[in-house]
Amino acid sequence: MLEKKIGWKFDNTYSKLPNYMLSKINPTPVKNPEIVIFNHDLAKDIDLDFSKIRKADIAAIFSGNKLPKGSEAISQAYAGHQFGHFTILGDGRVHMVGEHITKNKKRIDIQFKGSGQTPYSRNADGRAALGPMLREYLISESMYNLRVPTTRSLAVIKTGEDVIREKNLKGAVLTRIASSHIRVGTFQYALISKDQKILKALLDYTINRHYPELKHSESPALDLLKIVLDKQVELVCDWMRVGFIHGVMNTDNMTISGETIDYGPCAFMDNYDPNTVFSSIDKLGRYSYFNQPRITKWNLERFAECLLPLIDIDSKKSVEVASNVLKEFPNKYKNQWLKMMKNKLGLFEEDSNDEELIVELLAWMHKNKADYTNTFCYLMNKLEINDKIYKDQEFLNWEEKWKVRLKYKNQSLEKSLLIMKESNPIIIPRNHVVEESINHAAEKNDMSKIFQLLNVIKNPIKYNSDISDYQKNPISKKKYVTYCGT
């Protein structure tokens, strides 16, 4: 009866892949499930209706205590290069409960995170703490509103049980949705099976699910590599656009769909510094802001290695054609990055000096520790904070050159401002605000700050006069550090 009211429509296809790729296992029930936050807007977007469902029933469903009819819980196996080192992984605390089909035939994974042990738990408890699950909810929804391709969060449920990390913490289960959870690491896992039938089954499944236009390709594996490369170029440029630093760009965190996945030690850059790192475990800056494009290419090289047996039976030819695709990455990325930065500065048409103008601004920002987001807000006259840094003579000289460039071929200022508004967020989820909101919720059992932040970030390009608190950059000598939460 509940299923009819809610509107679940499951069609579970990933579980039909070879058993090597997954394990069928249900979530571990929890003691006392309770809703912390539920995303009714997202539920509506995917044609689910919980308006007539009791809160206790919603909590039971999204804690894993009461699986919906038609679901089929599995945990996926995959591998990954974590900080460059190859590791066998898999969903250690995650259960995908099924693939829901929306009214417009869109297929969506419904996944629980923190839902108990699986065959891939590697002696871990399979659970998650409330704070990190609220972080993923906050950041993934912020990324969605910032128009960055991303997984999304449907619910956070308290379990009524503690999890032990450095200390006892409240346990929680996050519900994540995605167009799929197929990763570069999924292909790596299929490759090490040394069974080409498994690798081919995964390739066919991926193409059928995400890129059906490749079904009749003469070289589907090679064309898949080309599409995923383009998707990742666009994605990392979007990260760079909003100052986002992922923090764990391992191959198991690169999706074939081109969606951002896994919001552990991620954060947004305040002061512009290309070497910015937030992750507590990234000691050498492998996944710094500036290094994200390079690591994207590195991950794509690992993906290409997986596809080599399917590209051509002649291994030399396979390597040659795959290498030719990968060689396109630097130019494709640079062209996309330039296009993105020109949009941030409202620059139309082509001018040979545009790259120099952009680099000059970034160099000034780095030298003067200017706030990345707020600098573009200032240029749009959308900064509520009076920052003396923008009276610096070097900046004023650059600004004059920029204003002259805006008049190139008699382009209108209004047109430039319009594209700048579409490209530059006025609000990002500032790290100190995120931390304060999460701590307030986890330690004081008060979600008010979380709801306030979600409300503000719902329309991050909308300007109003009551946003100054969310534009502030807390200049602190203490380095901001984030953690995986596992």
C-alpha cells in the first residue's frame, strides 16, 4: 500500500551483471531511526510522493529497516587508485537498494550510505556518523544549485546508535541518488578479473545505460573513452569555476556519467591559492585545486588502460588510438577553461590578449590573497562587504584594462553582466559556515543553521542585501582541514 502512495517504480538491472561485480545483501537494521532532514523537492523531481507517509515510516524506509517492494539491495564491487596506489575496494558501508524509473524514463540509483557491513567492509563497521552525512547532504545540494553535475541527497536518518571514531558519535544513514554509480574503479575491477566477458558485459551495460548512441559504433570502447574525457573536462572546469576542491580524486571517485561523487574531505577555496589543499591525508598536494585537471587526465589514463582489450585485438594499435584520444585532453581542457574564465569576466568575441588578462588577475589574487568568489562579485557590483583590497593600485590598473576589453566591438555592458551573473555564484557554502552548521546540528540537535544555509544556497546567483554574513571570508591563521569521515 505504501508503495502505491509513494510511487516507487523499480527496475533493477545492475544486479544482472556477473556476480563478480556485486554482492546481494540487505542493510543492517538500526535501533531507532529518526528523520533528520528529508528533501521533498528532490523527491518530487524524481516522481516520489511522501506527503501522505508517516515520518516513522519514512525513517524506517531510509534507514534500511523496511525496504520498499521491488527493491533489490546490492553492494557494488570496484577497485581504485587511492593517492596513486592500486587497491581492491567496493561498497564498504553502502547498499544500493534499487534503480527507480521516473515518469520521463530517467533511471536513478537509490543508495544508502552508512547502512551496515558488506563483503567489502574490510573489517570496518559499515556505519557513518551524522556530521559527515550532513556534510554530504549540504555540499551535494549546494553543487546542484551551483549547476555542477553531481549526485544528490534525498535524506539523512539518525540511527539511534553510536559509531566509534576518535570518539563516540551519533550514527546516521544518508540516501544518495545518482544516474549510476559506475566508476573508473568499476572498470578497473572488471579488468583484474582477467575475464574479458566480464569487462565486455560492463562496457555494454554502461553504454546501454548512459550512452545508447554508441550501441552501433564501430569502436564503442574507444568512443566511450572520448565521451567520458569530454564529460570530465566539463566537470573539472565547473569545479574550477566555483572554487571547489574535491579532495579525494581517486579513480573510484570518478564516475563514467560525469557526476561529482563522494563529498568527504571536499571544501571551497576562500583566498585564491592554486596550491590549496584541505584534506587531512593529502600531505603532498596531489589533489590540490590547481592539480585537479592533471589528476583528471591521470584517472582517464587508468580508464583507457581498462578499455584497451576492447578497443582492438592488436594491443599496439589499441594503445596507439587510445593514446591519441588522451593527447587531446590538454587542449580540450585549456579551451574549456578559457571559455569558462571568459564567461566569469563577461568577455565576448575573441581577443588574443584574453588569456593574459585572465592570468594577470589570478596572479594578483594569489599575490594579495584575494577572495576567489568575492573578487568576481566585486566586478559585478554584488559584494556587500567593503574590502579595501580592491582599492589596490595594481588591481585598479587591471580593472581599467578589463573595462576597455568589455567594450570590444561595441559589446554592451548589460550583456557582459548577464553572462557573469550566470557564471559566478554570489554565495558558496563557506567552510566556516558549513562547519558551524554541522556542529550545531550534531552536538546541539538543532538543524536551524543547516536549514538557513540550504535556503541561502538554493539560489546562489540571486542577489539580495541580506547576504553579507555568507560572503565573509574568515581570515584565520589556522589552516582549515577536512576529513574523510570513515
